[in-house]
Amino acid sequence: MITGKQKPLEEIQRLIEPYRKVLILGCGTCVTIRYCGGEKEVATLASALRLSEGMRNNPRTFIEYTIKRQCEQEFLDEITDKVKKVDAVLSLACGVGVQALAEQFPLAIALPGINTTFIGRPEELGVLSERCLACGDCVIGLTGGICPITRCAKSLFNGPCGGSVNGKCEISPDIPCAWQLIYDRMAKLNLLDKLVEIQPLRNWSSSHSGGPRRIAREDLKLPGTG
Ligand code: SF4
Ligand code: SF4
């Protein structure tokens, strides 16, 4: 899932500085599950901001609200009236949610309260780890279900690089060498012979390197839409 971290309070305070009435908008999906942008985090952030306003003569007003998904129009429709009544919306969604907000409400100030970090999975409570860079052409069928693009610091397709020490990546003793993981898993699966095959140069046009991507599913489009 998409993972993020709430921005430091001081940065959020700087972002909202020009605005008197701010809607703090949570998202009920990925960031709720990741404890950084759901209803509870909206309430906690609103309380912290109200406290920090406490000594002012004319404190800002904070409105709290959370919708199911900020990245989809049907859920954003629900806040049209609320957006009209505030000076800015501080979004606790991922970067997609903030941009959806800005696109749907062209005259609204949309501010990010979250630093979107990566697509990953929880390893244990409170620990998340990156797993996928959304490259657009998944190769993990060749590597035992372990992503060499995301999990190898050099995104090597024909690893390892030679810098691995005791199964850890040379960039940090805290990070497992992806190619050690791949080797171990392929050995368990009795598929080591597959690793001998040299993978050809990769065409990165399906990744973000080819520019912003778009998927148009003809089977899902409504008749007459572009
Ligand atoms: S190969 Fe690409 S799509 Fe597959 S897990 Fe890695 S980055 Fe994600
Ligand atoms: S040590 Fe392993 S994970 Fe790190 S860059 Fe080299 S091959 Fe990749």
C-alpha cells in the first residue's frame, strides 16, 4: 500500500500561515491503515494546531473531516460545500489525494500534510519496508518474487554487485542484500539455474522514466467518454 509520514508540525504551521480557516482533510484508505492520515490523525493534528494557536488574539479555525478516498471524484464531491467555506485545505492523504483535491477544486488552496514515501508492506508493528517502485513491467517472476528494482540499492537485474557483506547490502548493514534474498529463495525453490540466464538491457519506457503514465481501460469507460 501507499505509505507516508506526517510532516513536522512546524512545517505544517508554515504552510497554513497565510490562511485563517483551514479544513484538515483525512483519507480513509491507505493513510488510515498506516496511521498517518485518517480520522484519528486529523483529530490529533487539529488539537496540536489549536493548542499552538491558543495564545493568539485571533486564532485560526480548524475544521476536521475525513472522506473514504481522496483520490476519487465521487468521494471528493461530498466536500464541495466545506471547501467553499475555508481558505485552504490541509490534506492528510498521499500525494495523489492532494493533487486530486487540487484538480477537483481549481480555486481551492490544497496543501500537503503528509510526505508520501513509498509503496510497501508492514514488516512488524510500526515498521514498513519498500517493496515496489511501480515500474510498469514486473519481473519478479524471474527473481523468486523479490523485486530487484526496489530492493537492490543499484536496481541490478543481474546481481549481485559484489559489495554484499554477510547477506547485507553495502549501503547499510540494516538492509538485506536483495540478491542474497533472491539467491536464497531461488535455492529453496530449486530454481538456481534460472539465475544463470543474463537478463537483457531493460526498456524503462514503462516506468516513470518514460514520463507520467496513464492507463486507459476501454472496457471500463462509459460510452462517449474520452
Ligand atoms: S518489478 Fe516493477 S512492478 Fe514488479 S515489484 Fe518491482 S518495481 Fe514493482
Ligand atoms: S549489495 Fe546487494 S542489494 Fe546492495 S547494491 Fe549490491 S547487489 Fe544490490
